[in-house]
Amino acid sequence: MRKALALYLRLDFGKFHSRNPQVIALGEMLGRTASAVALKLTNLAALDDSLPQKGMANASRTDRRVWTEFLRSPDPVLRAYEEQTRAHGLPTGFAERQAAFEARQGEMHTSQHARRLGQGFFREMILTSYRGRCALTGLDSPKLLTASHIVGWAEDSTARLDPSNGICLNALHDRAFDRHLMTFDDDLRMMIAPDLPEATQRQLRKGAAERLSMPSRFLPDPGFMSRHRARFHARLN
């Protein structure tokens, strides 16, 4: 179940079908058919309030429990994510680096590994949700996109992997957002710190929409946005 959730969170809703290579690979890993995995992904969608289209209504109590547990304690899902990326032959090298780090220097590197793993998983969730485009400019080069935390990684450990705590932004707007030089109002319109130089303000507005484009799921949580906005205003006082 956790393995299915690790894939669900990184996959577009329209790709929950038995012909998808990732679905097929997970089925082989689990000893299940691709159709059974696709059905499980669709059941998970029934629990996802962020989707405009709902999945099957008969999601099991186990499905609901694992979904809730992910937000509270995501480590089992992260381990499933690591297994899947390794099985797909992606150049993550997470497991190999972790073993080497633990052998050489112990817990500090284990923590670094866990952080990299979590950030990689978060990035995949957010970029998928925003269809691989910056929510302000529409920029679609992955090399220039960031999964921006609304409430920072170090600020609240319980929100680190919550997909509603993320926005896909380009590198410039991510930097301004991370430093609370830019935020969004209740209608998700961009607000820029008035103490920035005028030329900088113009650059931040250049090519940017007035308000955030909405993701396909995992809308920005209003509570997280309010906390970010409070930090923005506190910086100005």
C-alpha cells in the first residue's frame, strides 16, 4: 500500500493505467498485475480531496489509514520511493550513498541522505502537480524550476512533505519567496516587498502572471500561505 502511495503522489491522474511503464514496474515489484496496481492508484484518488475528479468510492480503511499516516510520518513511503527509483535504474544513487556514508561517518550523513531523499520526492510531487511549469511565468524547463516550500523545511518538520505546502516556481521567484521578499494574498495574487529596489520589483513582475496558476491537485494550503505572509510582513516591520 505504501509503495502504491509513493507512486500515486508522483504520477498524473491520467497515467493511472496498466500500460504505464511505472505501473507495470511496480506490479512486478509487488508480484501483482499492472491492472491491480492501476486499480489501487484509482482507489487512492478517492481519498484525495485535491482532485477535481474523484476515484472509486470504495477505498479501504487501510488505504485511508496509510494516507493519513503519510502526512504524519512519511518515512515508510520515502523508503518505498527509494526502492522504486532504484528499481527503475534512475541515477539517484541514494541507497549506495547512504551505505557508504553510514560506514564512514555515521548518523550525520544518514540525516543528509534522508533530507536529499525527502527533497527529491517533494520535488517530483510538486512538479507533477503543476504540470512541470512555473505557477507564475509558465516556464517549463526542469533545470530552472524549484519545488518551493511555503513553510520552510527547517521551520516545520511536520509540513516538509505535505504536497499542499509546495508551489512550483522558477529559480528567481523561488529565491524571493524563500527569503520572504515576495508572498501571495488570500486570492493568490503576488505581493512584492516594497523595500526592494524598483528595478528588482520590475524584474519580479516581468513575465509573471498577476496570480498563481492552479495545480492539477494539491492546492496551496491557505494556512501555510497565511504563515508565509506573516513572515513577509514581519520582515518589513
